[in-house]
Amino acid sequence: MRKSVVTKWMLLAGVALSAGSAQAEQAASEAGRAADDAASSGTTGDIVVTALRRETTLQKTPAAVAAISGEELQARGISDIQDLATAVPSVSFGQTIGQAHIAVRGIGSDVVTAGQDPRVAFYQDGVYIARPGAQLGGMFDVDRVEVLKGPQGTLYGRNATGGAVSVVSRKPTDRLEGYVRAGYGNYNAVTLDGAISGPIAETLTARIAGHFEHRDGYGKNLVTGKDIDDKREVALRGAIAWRPSDRLELLTTVDYFRESDNAFGLHYFNQGNPNVPVLGLKLGGLAARNSRDIYSDVDPKARTRSWGITEEISFDADWAKLRSITSYRKFKGFYLTDIDGTSVQLAYDKLFENAKQFSQEVQLDGEVDRFAWLVGALYFHEKNDGAGSEIPINSVVAGGPFSLRQAFLSIGDLKTESFSAYARVTFDATDWLKLTAGGRYNWEKKSISDVFQFDFSRPYVPGAPIIPIPPFPRSTSDSFSGFTPSATAELRLSPSVFAYFTYSQGFKSGGYNIGVAQAAFRPEKIKSYEAGVKTTTFDGRLKANLIGFHYDYSNLQVSQVRGQSTLVENAAAAKVDGIEAELIAEPVRGFSFGGNLSYLDAKYKDFLSIDPINVAAGPQDLSGNRLTQAPKISYALFAQGKWDVGDYTLTLRGDYNRIGLQYFTPFNNPIVAQDGYGVGSALARIEGEAGWSVEAYVRNIGNTKAIAQTYVSSGMFGFPVLGALIPPRTYGLTLGYKL
């Protein structure tokens, strides 16, 4: 195994070095620097990013980073994390009962229970958002979104083994500006977005932004006749920046989000075990033939509310820059959905979270001669009170009378306390070589106080007294620690060719399963080897990038449905090899095209497990099976034209995204999978000099019906396969005005 890794590493290094070694000396000249600056500002654009906690252009960032500007997000109709997956190679998205499942290069979350942590860290304006349910809020008034691929153990720390998503909102401005956008589309979709920003005093500037979305459902509950998968959400953000001097800035940001609709209901797709009939159908119930609809005795519900306040202080001293980010956030979520997949009242799941988090991060960075350095520390505290799940179950599943019983209740208080310290040093060895080394120490304590009930003796009454099963109630805690180093070499091979090599590690904390009487599962770790070449030629009109990587994953945390419980356990190791290629060209001014391609070979190793839908087969060796949410091939293509026509500007854009076969279970069961599919979209926009615009769009042109996430429900209900779908074809008009 070690020999194969070294061989791949050397091959990638050879490709990078051969691409530009002949021009390495040229990069040392000032003329070379000037040419490079011109290339970076070419007409294909080069976004400035802060993904590595320093400002770099995207083409000169020594990491696999995808950055999408706010303008491009708007042009492509990207308003949430689910939409983002269509724009970034090697990223997939799913959700189950309101829990976001972001996967980067096959590393993501498969958890369907409350209180668990993701593998891809999500940041909003530098603040880590812990709850997956809180990550589903709309992205509005955004300056850019940065997606870092691969473990980010040094700079982002805990729960970033797959990568990190950083959403950067627009900041208050020194002059008056603003915009408003109002849209209407099919499904009676009404959207309204707006912002206004500017000075309010000599040293004070402010910005206020809002988002409103209201639409009918993509399907129906055929039992009640009500819409499902609709959307009713509102979001607000306000920011005030105070600059008492040229050295000091204080930025206060407050945000609020609320959703109240019938979203996140589980759809019925199939029979999980061909030898076991789905119980609801066996009892004469119905399941929807059109998987956009459901047959359910209850309507799905999503009720979420979150708010936060952040204080960011920046101070520029002569010898260093200080940045402090203090944040308090609160999230409350309640979700209800049928989990038997039929019209018979067998069971439904009520999932709830009530989380409060506080974080304080301090960073200090500076330069001394040819050295650039950064040190930082982060304290994080979260308490998730009353998190868990309540599932009333009909006693008919156990051969009893047709009666809904108290049955399953798993509820508890989860507490996380975490501290980490990190450092990074970059040495400017020559005009064409930079060397960087860094590391982070993570310490974390997890505590739980929970109860578990499984009671068929009493009829279901909401709020009835809890009768716990021994050894519950329990109160326990455990702590975890780890060191995650990183090392990078940056090679400026010519004014147009940049290459890098990176070794890094990642750490995902251990934790507890609410209502499962087992010790804490242990942390998982990942080692990553990555090399890349980024080229910018023809005065910035052609960009071509190639990245290769290899992961070694150990102590992998895997989610399993066992009887009446879903639990996480350390059960596997894995290896991931991949290549990502990107090409963007602007052959003539105003017209550009391009695309990206991702190849992913992500497989388990040393993994024995029992398939819940085929327990009789005993432990199965899953070594060689593909990781979940890890399509082998995916690619995206686009073409865009932008022309001045008299006093107007016309923009036309088309996108096509293809995602390969995905499995949603480690057993690679084709029943719990989604075949490869493609989704196309198109947009036309006219902008006037006075600031107004009119935009027409269509997304998912072919009305492709594809599974976004799926799992096999409990054997008590006959193993129905349930999950969520991608949005259907949508189209509409948007009117805008910009100050």
C-alpha cells in the first residue's frame, strides 16, 4: 500500500514539475511578477479568497478551493447548500429529515439522527455552524462562497475531515449602494431579496439585507391533499462597522432565519428486501406511484428558527494583525415525517434539537523578513438540550392490535466543550519556492445525559411520562484529543504556471448516540496527499487546472440502523484516490465556456458489517465497496455570453451537470442508490444603464427525477426504502433594480 501511495505521489510531482521547470528562473524577475498580475486580472476573472486565512487569488492558492462570487451565485440561481452542489466538482448534497448531508470527495455525513456532527465544516463569516439543520438556511446577499476540499485540520480543526464550506456575506460599504430583486415562478414561487448599505456617520457604516421565499410544494400528500416539499422561509441580516482609526475596525453582525412549511418529508422509493413485504402495503395501505408525492397519515412538518450575533475586531499593529471573532448562536428545529412509507398509520418520527453555541477565536499574523506566520486559538461550547427523536409505533408491527403505542423515545442533553491552538509558518525560500508548515492541537469533551424508552404497553399520548429502559437514565462523558499537522510546497514555475504539494491530516471528534447504551465512539482520522498545477495563459483568457489526491482514512464512523435504533460506530477504514480537472476559456471578449471533471475512486477497506436488511447472511466483508455519496465520475459544462446591445447588456448562460452512480449504503445495494443523471439549466438577463434588470431562468430543464438521499427504514415496517429527491423543473422571471 505504501509503495502505491509513493508511486502516485511521485507521478503527480513529475507532472507538476515538467509543466514549468524550464521557466522557473523567469518567475524570479519583476517582469514575471507583472505578467502574472496581468494574467490574474484577465477577463475570465480571478476571485480573491481567504480560505487559507490569508488573501490569495484563486489561481495562486495552494489548495483545492472552489470559489463562486455572489454575482455567479445569482446568475446560476444558487440560493442554498443543495444548489451549491451542482456548481462545485466532487461535492454532493443530500438531506434527511432536515439534516444537511454535504459530501466532498466522497467524505460526508450519513447520519439520520439528532445531535451528530458533520464531516464537512460549515462557516458563516468565520463562525463555525455546528448543527447540520442550521446549514440549510438560504444564502443571501453573499460576497462569495469558498469550498475547501480535503482535510482542513490545521486552519479549521474539528469536523473538517472532508473539507469546509465558507460563506462570506457582503460587508457595509463607504458609499450608498443597494438592490432589490423580486421573482415569480412556477409552483407559485415568490422570492424577494434586497439590501441597502452605506455610511451613517463619519466612522460608522451599516448594511441591512433580507430574503423571503414562499412557494407551493413539489408534490402532494395524497391522504390529506396538502402540499409537501413547499417552502416558507424568511431571513434577515444587519451589520454595523465602526472604524475609529485606520488601524482598528469593529464589525457587529446580527442574523435571523425562520422556516415553517411541510418540507423534508420522506418519499417511498422501493422495497428494501425482496423477500420481506413492506408492512403497510401488506396491510392494504398505499404508496405513491409518483415518488414526488407521498401517501402518509401525517403531513410532514419543518419548523426551524435560528439567530446569531457576531463581533469581529480587527487591529493592524506595526508588527502584526490581530483578529478576534466572538459569536453566540441559537438554533431550534422540529421535524415530523412518516417513516413507514405508506398510508397506514404504523409510525412517524418527531425529531427535535435545541442548540446554543458560543465560540471565541483569536488570530495573530505577521511577517518577518522572508517568513510569514500565523497563530491562533479557538474555544467552542455547545449545549443541545432535549435533542432526540420520538416515534409512536402501531402495535400491529409486533402482531398486536391496531393501536398507536408510546413505543420509541430517545432524548437527551448533549454538551460539547472544545479548545484548539494552531500555528502556521511560511518561508519564502526563493522567488519561485515557498515552504509552509503548520499544525493544530485539538481537545474536546463530550457529555451526555439521556433516556431511552421502548414501550408497547401504553397507548400513545403526547407528553406522557417516560418509563426508561435500564441502564437509562445515564449521565457520562468522555474526552478526545489529537494533533493535525500540515506541510505545503508552493512552486511559481513561471508567470503562468503555479504548482503545489500538500500533506495534511484531519480529525473528527468522537461522541455519543442518544438513547444507545454503548461507550462513546472514537475519533476518526484522515491523512491526505495532494498535488496540483494551476495555469493562467493568454492574458488570463485560458485557465487550466489539474489536481490529484490520495486519502488514507482510519477509524471511520459509520451510521447503521440496528433494530429500532440508528447508531454510529467505528467500523471501517477507507482509501480515496482522485483527479480533478478544470478548464475555463474566453476565446473572444464577452464569451466564455468551460467545465470541470472529477474522477473519484473511494473504497472501504478492513470493513466487516451486518446488513440490517439481510441479517441471516452474517458479517459481510465490505472491503472494496464504494463510499456513500461518492460518484466515480462527475462533470459540469457551461457557456456564457455577455454583450452590450445599445444602452443594454444582454447575458445568456447555459449549464449542464452530470453526476455518476451514487450509493447511499456501504453495502452498495443497487436498491439504495441513484444511477447517473444530468441536469441542465439556462438563463437570460437584460440589464439597463439605469440599474434595472430582467431575468428569465429555467432549472432542471429535462425535469430529471433523481434521489438526493435515501436509506432503508426499520425492519419493523418491512424495510421500506425512503428518502428525498432533487427539485423538479422550475422556471420564472426576476426583476431587479440596483442603486
